[in-house]
Amino acid sequence: MIRLFAYSLVAVVLGLLVTLALARDPGYLLLSWGNVTFETSLFALFIALILLLLTLRVVYLLTGWLNPLRWLRSGRQWSATRAARRALNARNDQQEAQVELIHRLAGLRDEPGTTPAALRRFWKRHTRGLTPDDELVSTCAFAYLHLGAPGEAVGLLETALNARWSDVLVRRYSLLSLKLADALAVQQLQQAERWLAQRPQDAVLLLATARLALRASLWGKARDYLERCVRLNGDSEAFAELARLLQGLREEERDPRLLQTATRAVSAALPPFPQPQ
């Protein structure tokens, strides 16, 4: 800023000095080309050059401003900005709508006389045109469970996972089995194994499938899924789950002490899936 002020001051002083010098002695300029003669004073020539430079500058600015390519780029940028702003507003509106629906679902669940059919109608009516997030789907699933409709809860989670895969919903799908009858929990295991055939390297799904195998008291199958999960990504929760299972199986060739040392803090927080006695 100081440098710009200094340059401006020097330019003004030089211009003033040149103007005063030319005002005292404007000089004389004669140009001749064949039969054409041009004569003027140096002062007038100086002013004409300044006006010419200013005119060229204005023409340059107008040419750039009226450039069709510039207008096209500006139009595209404006359209992209408007589309991004519209998408952001829509996302914010969806988030607000989903938070409101979560509260309304909680109230509907605890309202006396609410039936699973009423909850189903509420869900269909209020999620039309909406992509439910994990929390909203989970809230509705556990509301079905609270109302004594475990099949509806399982079906809702399966529909959501088939439409949009989510590690959060996969985990909650396995935890849901702790509150279900044996037959329905076995059906969950069969569905998880179908998903696993399509996603064999999914560590979260492997852990969930292992837990569903624990729920069905299929210890060998649960052990195999847990070992695959551990080999895949070394998840500490899967380590702890495997250590707890190996303790119950009393498999001396699969000494769990190393697993216990690494996962003692996690083991205390594991969900209460059945274990071999």
C-alpha cells in the first residue's frame, strides 16, 4: 500500500513538472510525409497521447467485458454456484426433517394405542421423497420392536441396507438379534450370509455375521467369521469377541491370552451375545 502511494505521488509530481515545462515553452513539432504535413505543439501532442492511451484502455476493458466466452464462463460459474447452494439447502432441509421425524417417532412409539400398522402408515407417509438416514431408520426399527413387531423391525433394516449399504445399520442389525426369537435370529444369520457372499472383504459385516452365529449358538461358524475379520483388519472389538469365544470353547491350541492382553478394555463393553459353556 505504501509503495503504491509512493508511485502515485512520483507520477503526479512528474506529470505536474512536464505540464509546467510545456506550458512555458510548448515547443513545436513538424511532420512531413510526401504532400502531407502535420504540425503541432509538444504540449498538444502530450495531451493527445494521454487521451489515446486512455481510449485504448477503455476499448480493451469493453472488449473483455463484452467477450462472449467470458459471459459463458460467468454463466456456468453462476449456474454451478446456484446448483451447489440449492443442493446444500436441500441437504439442510432433509437433515432438519429427519431430526423432526425422529422426535415424532419417539412420541408415536410411546403414545398409548399406537399399533405397528399405524407406525407403518406414518413411515410411508412421512418418508416419501426422503432418503432416511441411519438414525431415522434405527429409531423406526426399534419403535417396531417396542410395539411387539420384531419382523417389521428386521424387514425395515434389511430394506434400508439393500437400498443403501451402511456399516452403522449392519452393526445394529446384528445387535437387534439379542431381542428377537430364535427362529427370526436364524433368518437374520441367513440374510447376513447372503450379503457376505457379495461382500466377502467387509470386516464390519464379518463381525456382524459372527455375532449372529453366536446368537444361533453356532460356535464354530462364529469362530471362523471372527478369525476372518481379525485377519482382514485386526479390529480390536473383533479380537475381544474372538478371545471371549475361545475362552468358552476351551481350545488350548488357540491360546487366547495374547488376545485378552490386547483387548481387556474392550471385552468389558462387548454386547451380551451367548457363549459356549
